[in-house]
Amino acid sequence: MRIRLRGGRVLDPANRENAVARDVEFVDGRVVAPTGERADAEYELGGAIVMAGGIDLHSHIAGGKMNLARLLMQEDRRAYPEKILPQMSGSFCGCGGGRAVPTAHATGCRYAELGYTTVFEPAMLGANARAAHLEMADIPNLDTGAYLVLGNDDFILRQIAQGAPQEEINAYVGWMLKATQAFAIKIVNPGGINAFKFNARKLDLDEANPHYEVTPRKVLTTLIRAVTELGVPHPIHLHGCNLGVPGNDETTLATIAATEGRRLHLTHLQFHSYGTEGDRRFSSAAARIAEMVNANPNISVDVGQVMFGQTVTASADYMSQYRNRGLANPKKSIGMDIELDAGCGVVPFEYRDKNFVNALQWAIGLELFLLVEDPWRIFLTTDHPNGGPFTTYPHLIRLLMDRDFRNAQLATLNKTAQAHTLLGQITREYSLEEIAILTRAAPARILGLADKGHLAPGAVADIAVHDENADREAMFSKAKLVFKDGRLIVRDGEVVDLAPGTTHVVRTEFDTAIEGKLDAWFDRTVGLKAKHFRLSDGELRGGRGPTVLNCVGGAS
Amino acid sequence: MSVVLRLKAPLAARLDLEGVTPAALAGKALAEVEALALPHGGRSVPLGELFAVRAGGEGRLVIEGGDARLDGVGAGLAAGEIVVEGDVGAHAGRGLAGGLLRISGNAGDELAAGMTGGRIELAGDAGARVGAAPSGARRGMAGGVVAIGGSAGIRAGERQRGGLILVGGDVGDEAATDMIAGTLAVAGRFGTGTGRGMKRGTLLARAVPDLAEGFADTGTHDLVALRLMARRVPDLAALIGSAVTARRLVGDRLQGGLGEVLVF
Amino acid sequence: MSSETSAGAPLIVNDVVCGFCGLGCDDLVVEVAGREVRPKASVCPEAARLLRRLDTADEAGPAADEVYDRARRLLDAARAPVFAGLGADIDGGRAILDLAIRHGGVLDHAASDGLFANYAAVQRTGWLSTTLAEVRNHCDVLLVIGEDPTAAFGRFFERALPAEALFTASRHVIVLGGSLGASARRQLGGATVTELAADDPVAALAALGQMVSGPAPRGASFGGATAEALAEAAAALKGAAYAVAVWNAAALDPADLIAERATRLVDALNVTTRAGVFPLGGRDNVTGINQLLLWRLGYPLRTAIRGEASEHDASLYATGAALKDADLLVWVSAFRPEPPPAFDGPVIVIGHPDIECATPPDVFIPVGTPGVDHAGTVFRMDSIVSLPLGALRVATLPSVAEAVRRLVPVR
Amino acid sequence: MIINGVDIRDSFAEAFPMVGTRLIITADTPDWAMTAGRVTTGFATSVIGCGCEAGVERVIPPEETPDGRPGVAILIFAMDFKSLKTVVPLRLGQCILTCPTTACYAGIEGGKRVPLAKTIRYFSDGYQISKKFGDERFWRLPVMDGEFVCDEDTGSVEGVGGGNILILARSRGQALHAAEQAVKAMSQVEGVILPFPGGVVRSGSKVGSKYKALFASTNDSYCPTLRGVAAASALPDEVGSVMEIVIDGVSFDAVAAATRAGIEAVCAVGSAGGVVAIDAGNYGGNLGPFHFKLRDIMGGVA
């Protein structure tokens, strides 16, 4: 099946094409060089912008914590019922709804409407991996993948505490990546979730776990080394210590320093950029952190922008979520210690523009976006749903691209917060090309997805077409056309078809001698056999299995 | 425009009328009202399939010929008046915020669940959990008045946190379980296990109910509040009458609760 | 784990995963000889009963095409079907859900009573919970509310409180309102057991919670437990490094209040130490089907699909209540021969071949058992861990998913 | 203008805006209600020294009170809303809460809300009970004689303070007698209070003083012993004593009605009773926006 998109303007930063007027052609789900051959279908685009499908490298879309959030947030579900599309009635299943925690189908549909075709779940617990994959299999229209949470699991903390050689750590990480069908390694509050199980209520970078005497720094550097040596393309995806605590800017700066030049991705950096200046002992440290990020090319970040309104926060960081449960709105929350593995906390939250802290959080996120200079090292996220639902992305894009709009929004916020931010003086406006970098080209590159995020021949035909509109929020709210693997799934902002996605996983080489140790560990402590913990390929995507990226290790 | 809906035949499956309020029907032609999609059993059907629709008097919705499967009547009502000549099913007046819902027959479970204001008058009996928290919600009725002519089922006032529930007849077992605040006044009798987990709130009773463990009897007192309520709250005038003293029992003390039962 | 045998020498299968009670044991030993399945070791009585198969062909054999046709006609004619039982693996659940989305109707599981009793607490206030591996290694004080859990979860103490633990050297089990039987005592080995009689566990638990969080209530006894004994229990819980409260909501009344009081107790404990609730339940993959509904519909079980849109209500859409308004019952029970509840209208049974109905159903489609005849996935009671069931023998009957998908006309 | 031999001088009382509220106090007996009313409005003659001006407005029969017990209405006025919000809970807590058998209710529906039990409920240390019916909330505070029932808050009005008349008479006895008659008549008017002792003030004041620290000082123009001494004595030779009645009211009309009732009563005493003239205190019309012109008020009576 050959499809041709005519008369569009191609925005493909990976291939240095900035709104180049040319046709785009794809055959059987892959982009090909334009030909003169007869196409099975042609779409006249009238100058619309053509980009690779969007890639979100950090959005909580699957796993037990999302189901806990759904259970807790029935209000959200009732307020956003099924979007029943008359053009597809009878054959269509966009079942479920919700905004802060949409259902699997609603997640796939809403993302597709925005022009996104690939989304990564950034916090899959090994213990919950099977469930997370079952859920991802039910997300239509998106390719997915998941980062495995490590660093709070008792196995690795014991290994580190006992001084196990790095090779053994690497073997464990390699085994876990395979067993849980994961794409990268995430660390959440390194060692802190575990420390909470021993009743520690906080754990800073150089504080020792009360049981293992292992510091977060040690966990971090050990795992950075592991993924580097295993050749996992995405660096450690780090949710640092002290999330949300004023004064965590020092921890964040120290964390960057701790990498000693090795690659590290700091996720939802906004929540880790808080100073303690001013009467309220809460201030923006965005400028100094952005400066450090600019000076360290080994660091990449995503923002975790706060967007005003009702949402729910869901995190493996039970320690932090327990601390924040008093701020829950509505006033209820769930916390869970999980399987010698990690934990989770679900706390409903409403970010209010008249609230000093919330307004400043909003400003800090935007300051980071605008002060971090290299668009290839910063990614557009709200840490969905923690900072706000992903459906707010078009609004966020306008905030980045339109200074007048941004300043007009700023003027409506809590007055004290306005006085605490430099945002109003920042003149930078993102270009369309930079937005394409943040949302497609750069995520593909940092994830090591060679055939995604661009439109050169050989690329996956995940393509989003948007009509030009000076109102960038309107422009990005509804894609004109979206193709998934070459199949038309969205027309004029409405889902017209459901395409099955795939799930990306990485495989590394590792020393299988670790299996004996793991068998014993699972039998004696976890109470579940390692072989039952492990997922087979056939358990992914309804038996279709994963899309595997084989890693070449050896670097250190 | 206001509307009279006459049920054509007894319902074969549950029908959900939530959101069908005078405000929602305002400005709609009769044909548009007939075309409204309503959840019926496992399907969605046009309103006109089940109801004969005609124009009615100003400012209100009248439903003629109720049915025990007619759910969600007056749910979400914020202003105006809904009058039902007959029975209603579950969730009548759920989340009602204002206006008046008047029902001549009986109501199913969870009448007035999560109600925040306005008034419900039910001539007949109510089902379980009058004024309780709707499924998944934290708290029950927060405001307004529910006046029930007949009796109410189990767990009336469960998690109630405000407003007044007035029951002319009896209430079932476990009334006021985990009640947070508000008033449940019962002219008839309470069932067993009343008041378990009460945090605050007041039960007005004519005889000492069968209370859950954890109530302290503080004795009989001259309570000015009785005289005040009898005069200020017309719905309570008949029940309290000229009583000036009441026996006051406080609980659930097992949870540090300070709810009260006033017996007069 | 999985093994197929032709006739011949019996085969011992180790590390069989059990999907019946929700505890998630995965170390069962089973002997398979031809079509015969015999439990051998590490099998609780209930699993033994449900695993055991005789060397007889499943008498009726798979349902004929006409049976499926009749089922389709019943479904097409129904205005208000109820899809109940739902004893199926995840894939079976997916197929049932797709069918229900197509036809509309209520979805509920046969074992959801306990689940919703717990949801009365967890949906309203949330709770602080824990999972099996944490209990195994951290828990030094376990509060059991109600009767001996081993009645329904045969190997509970063996699994939850093994002698060896990573982080505690002592185990103290406090049973509030019940007593432990011989099996439980045997499994507990050297653990300290305190049994605290109570005729009203809700009241006793409430008082216990109050003793932990604030000034003790006045009185000599609460819910039939002495104030002194409760105070001792409160002190033990407060002194614990990691206390855990367990109860089986399906066996308690009023279970919603037990869950609420236990939640409150654990919340109070976490102010100064660590604690978690560990609710028991999860028979016949009720946890997994519930999880599936949450990610597909955004609502738990007891949800009605009404014209492509769904609505949840914990009481109106409970099986018993829903059947009063239904015109078709679709009963699914693949794990055990559990007959459908009494119902006046037409009944389609998709279930265990040994199901005996009081009145013959209009349609009976026998299906194999997950974990015996088919591979599949089930969730453990904690909703976090799920397990791969294997097949022990060659299936002669379809799986639930296969059977249900035959009911959907091809697009 | 002369009425019954009394000269109604061509003068006016100059009054200020004040904010005020009404409380209804009930008790088991009329005496205890009045005791609470009197104590609550005690030491409340002038905002200058007391922070507010207050008085018992009227006695309310049981059938008219919220709880069916005997009651009194009191009015409390302050210079601004912030002061009123401070002074009312203070007096409520010290004088009504403490007084046996009382209850206290809102006496004004509209206007900005003045906290009552909303503030003092914390006295009950967590045992306070709130009841809300419709939009009205009241509290029950456990106390040693039972429960103190008190509304959450009360409304307020923008009223008038500083209405006044001056009674110029031949002797002190005659001035006082005329003043007493005036007070009796004025007390029948709803919506006003006469905040000074027994309704009468003998130490009328003028603005300013030779002493820098003082805002007000004796009204020397009306002091009989300073006739011919003070710069602008307003007293003819036959006047031997002056009494003033100060009126605070919920509205201009209420103060005007009370002024008229007072003048009528004084005139009824007449020159035969020793009354020479009726005058009023003002500051030249520059300070207060409300002017009660005596002759206009009495217009049509002469």
C-alpha cells in the first residue's frame, strides 16, 4: 500500500528540513523516497506542516499505580465520559474516558488526536511488569515502552551493600530488563522508597539507607555505570531525591556533579528546582539549574511542567507521596509498599493559579524550558498526570512559542509568585522547529530509536500533519491527519481508526550466572519463582511480542 | 419551556434520567426532548420511545406514572422543580444542589445521596442509604432538606455531613453509620446498630434507639437548642413540638466521636 | 510449569502456578497422567479439589455451532444482559468485555462482595497497603481481623510469615475476633500468637485504633474484647517496626466497616512507625478482571455499559441487584463448577464442564480451566503481581476467550 | 420656633456614619436577659474611650424571640467594620457567654457578617456543636449550666452615631427631669440606643483641647459656670443647667424619629417645667454627613 502526502511542508529537524515543501511517501508502513508511481491513496495537504509522529518519553500511561489512580479518581472518570464518535459507531471501541487518568483506549485516542504515536511509561515496577504490559497491549494507536524502576529493590541494595562486583550488578540489570521487557532503567528517589520501609522519612543524596548503609549517590553511580556498560541507549532516567522539597536545588546540582560526566537524564526537573529564598522559604532555582544543565552536555532533562487544574499524582516515590498526602485534593490518597521492589503513592491534586506555590511551580517549569539552551537535551512533558494531563500539551506549546500569551497568563497568577519569577523578563520564544525537536527528533535520538522521530526513507510511517495556525494551541490541539505505521488513524482531529501499536524493549548481553542467585532470591524472599516473575515475549501485545532493540555493551 | 413526561408503559429495564432537569430541557423543542438519548438497560434509547412528551406549566418538569426502575430522577438538579406522580428508582436527587424534587410515591436506594442543597419531598418510603455517599464518593449529603413521609431503609444518613433528613416513619438498621455531621430526625423508630462510627451530627429520636456500642449517656437536659430548632426549622416544628428537655447520648466514643442522639 | 502429556507414564510437573484463591502460590507439584491430573505436593485442600481431574473425556465435549448460534440470538435479543461470574483469566476477561461493550449490560464477578467492602474504604479515603513479599520480610506484628485466614487461603501463613525473614527475627500474630486452627498454627511454627476474643470486631477494632491514635476510650471492654487486652495489642502494634493488618472481607460482616477501621488504624500507626493493610481476597481472578475493567473502562467491576458508555455503581450493578432488572444472564465460571444464581430469564453458561444448574440453562458452553487446560494470566490478591498459568494437559474444550470470541460476529 | 414655651433653636445635630449590629439575647427570665443586655452594653458610652457605643434597644417578649424565651435586643456601634468585628465577640465572650441561662442570636439579617460563635466557639475545646439548617448556622457550647446556644454570626448595618439634643433648663433638677422624660420617650423608638448613663450625658464635649493629647474636651460654651468666661457661651442668663442626650441608630430615620420623640417629651415638660430651649451639638457641619436640623424635624408641630 503506497500513500502519498502532497503539498505539505516537511518539518524534520533530524534531517535538517525546516518546513521544506515536498511530498512524503510511504509504503507498507515505512517512509520511502518520493516516487512518481501511482499511489493507493493521496492526500492534498495545502501547505500543512508534516512531522514525524510525536514521541513522549515520560508519561504515566500504564501500570498498577494508574489503576489505583483510576479507582481513587472516579470523579475524574465521571466528568470525562466516553467520547462516542458517530462516524465509527458500532465498530469502534474508544471505551472508557477520564482526563487525569484516562483509560487505555482514551489514552491512545487522545494522544493520537494530538499527533503523538509513541509514548513511554517511565515507572514500571518489576513486580508489576506483567500488568503494565497487559495494559499497554490495550492502548491503541501508540507504540509504547516502559522504563524499569530499579534502585530501591532489596536485591540490588544488598548487592551494593555487600560490595558485589559491577559485572554482577550489570548482569542483574540485564536480566531484569529482559525479564520485565523494559526499555530503559528508571531510578526513583534512589534508595529512598526502600528507606521508607525502614521508617526513614527523608533521604538525601549522601544519607545512608538505615538498613543497608547505602547512599543514593552510590545507587545512582552504580546504575549509571551498569546501563553505560550494558549499552542501553537511554541513560539512567532519574527521579532524584527530595522531590518537591524546597531546597532540593542543592541536591539536584550535587546529583549532576555526581555523574562525573556520564550521561544522565533528569526527569520532571521542575519538581527538583526549588530554592528556599524569600519569606515563604520557597523560590525558583531554575536559573542556576539551567546554567548547570547548559554547562554539562552529558545531562538531558524533561520538565514535568505544572498545568493548572485538577489532576492526580501517581509515583513510585511513596516516601515523597506520603509526605504530600496532606495536600491531597480531593482529600484521599493511596500508598503501597511493593514486593521488595519499590512502592507507589497516589495523591489527587489540584494546581491552582492563585496559590503561591502552584503558581511558582508553573513559572519554574517555564523558566527551565526557556533557560535550557539546547533543544536536543530538554523534552516537553508534564509528567502526565503528575504536573497535569498530557491533553494540556497544546496549551503548553503556546506558552513556549508565544511570549505575549505567556506574559498575559503570568499576569493572572498569584501576585506574590509573580514577584518571585524572572519569567516575565525572558524574551525567548520557541520556534516551530524547536518544538519539533522537543517532541519528536530529540526523544527518538535519546531513546535510540533510529527509525522514529524523522521522515527520511526507512523511517516508520508514524506521521502527524497539522494545519499552520498562528494560535499554536489551536494548531497542536487537533492534528489534520495522523498515520500510524502508515495507517490513517486521525482525520481533522478525530480518531477514525484504531491501529495496534507495538512495545519497544531493549535486550543486552549479560552473564547468565546471575540466574542461580536470582532463583534463590525469589524463592526464599519474594515468594514468587523467578521464572514466573519473568515475562515471555508472547505475553506482550496480545501475543505479537515486542519490538526489540539489541544493545551493544562494553563501553564504560 | 417546561415539559410533562408520561411514561408509556412499565419499564422493562433500568432507565437513567440523571441530568434531565428543567434547566437541561429549557429552550428545547418537544421533538428535541423526544430525541434525548437515555441509558436504558444495556442500550441507549431516545426519550420519546418511553415517554409521551407534552408541554406543561411554567418552570417545572412533571413525570407522570413513575416506575421503580426510573433511576436518577432529579440527579444534578440545581434549580427549578421536578414533580413525579408515582415511584422512582435509585439515585433520585443524587447530588441535588438546589430546587425542589417532589415524589408522590416511593423511592429506591440512595435517595439524596451526595445532595448539597435544595429540597426533596417524598410522600412514600425510601430505600437504603438515604443521604449517603454516592458510590466512590467520600461523603454523603451535605446540605438541603429531605422530607420523607414514609419510612427509610438501612443506613439512612450514612456518612451524612450536613443538611436535614426527616423521616415520618421508621428507619432501618445502622442509621447514621459513620455520620460526619447534619441531622437525621425520625418520628418513628430506629433499627438496630444505630450511630456506629458517628463523628458528629445529631439524631432526633422519640425513644432511645438500639445504639451501637460506644455511646455515653449524658442524662436528660433542658436544651435551649430544642426550642430554637422547633421555631426556626419549620420541618422540625411538629416533631419537637413543645419539648424543652432531651436525653443526650454521645458517641461513637470508640472512635473519639462526638455525635449525639437527642431523645425527647 | 507447563507440560503436555500423551498417554503414557505419569509426569510430575513442578512449580505449577495456582490461580484459584488469589494467594498466588506457584510451587505446586502435580502429577499428570493422560487426562488425569493429581495434586501431589504444596497443594492446599481447595486447590487439590479444583485441580483434580479424572481420566475421562469431558463428557459432553465442546459445544456445537448451533449452541453458539443460540447464544448469539439470545444476546442480540437482550436489552439488559448481566455478565456475571466472570471467573476467567485476563484474556477471557478481555473477550467478555468486548462482548459486553457490543451488547451493553452489567459486568460483575462472583467474588466481588469482599472487593467492594474494601472499596468502601479505599475509594473514600484511600489506604496504605502492602504486598506479600513485604509482609514476608518486614512484618513483625500481624493483626488478623476475624477468623483464621487459612480456611479460604490454605497456605496463607506459610506464604505470608515464613520462618525466615530478611528484616525481622520475630513474628507476633494477633488475632482479633477469631482463633487459629491447627493448620495455621503448624504454618506459623515459632511465631507468638495472641488470640483476642471479640464478638463485635468492628467495635473492638475501632477501640484499638483509638488507643493507637489518641486517648483510649473509657470502658472495660469493647466489642467483647477487654480493654486491657486491646491496650496490649495497641502497644504491640505501635511498637512494631512493620505492622500489617489482614482480613478477608468476604467472610466478615459488616466488612466495609472492618476495612474502614483497619485503614484508620494503619494510618494512625504510620505516623510514628510503618504499617500496611493487606486485604485478603481475589478468588477466581476477581482482582485481574477488576484491574482489566479499570484500565479499559475506568471503572471497577459492577459497571454497566449502556449504549457504548459505561457507568459504575457498587450496589445497583452488583449481580444480585442487577439480575432483578435483567433479561439475560451470561454466567462465566471457568475456574470451578460454580452454578449461576437463580434467575427467571434466559441463561447462557460459559463455564466449567462440571457445573450443575438447578434448572438447565438455555445455553451451556463448557470451557477449559485456566491453569489446567489453558495458559493464561491471573492477578494475585494484591493487584500488583500477576502470574502466568500454564496448561497441564491438552485442552479438549475452548478457553473462555476462544468461546466468547465465537459469539462476536466477525467484523 | 417655640413649642410650649421652649425655644427650638435653629441648630442641628451633626452625626457620623457608624457600623452597627443587633444581638438578641434570651434567658430563662426577663431579668437575666436584661442583666446580660446591660452588662454587654456597659462601658460603651463613647467610641473615644470604649471602642464602641452600645445599649439595650428594647425588651422582647418570649413569643417574638428565636427560642421562645424572654429577651432583649441590644445594639452595638463602632466607627468601622473592623472594630465592630473585634468588639462584638469580645463582649459576647465576656458578658453573654458568662451570664446564666442566656442564648444569643443574630438581630440583623443583611449586611456584612459580624462573627459571634464563629469566634468564641473555641472556648468549648472541641466539644462545640454546630447545627446548620438552610443557610443559618448556630452553635451549642457546653457550659456548666447546660448549653450556650449562639448563632454563627449576625448581620450589620451602616448606621448613624452622634445624633443628639441639648436640653437647656433653669436648674439642674429641671434639666434632669426633662432629660428623663426624653429618655423614656426615645426608648420607645426602635432602632436606636442612647449609649450614655441612663441615656443622658452631662459632660458634653467639643472637639479638641488645649492639651495636645486630648481629642475632645468639655463643651465650655454650654457650661453654666463658664457663662461669660468661655469664648462663645451659648447660654442665656436664665439657663442654669444643660443635659445632653446622644442617639445612635440603625438609620438616619431612626435617629430623626428618636430626636423628635425626645424634643416632644421635653417640650411637654415645657417652660412651665423650667425648660428654656433645645439645642444640638455640631461642629459647623464640616465633620459629619448627617445633619438633624431641629426645626425641620419638628416642622409642622409648631
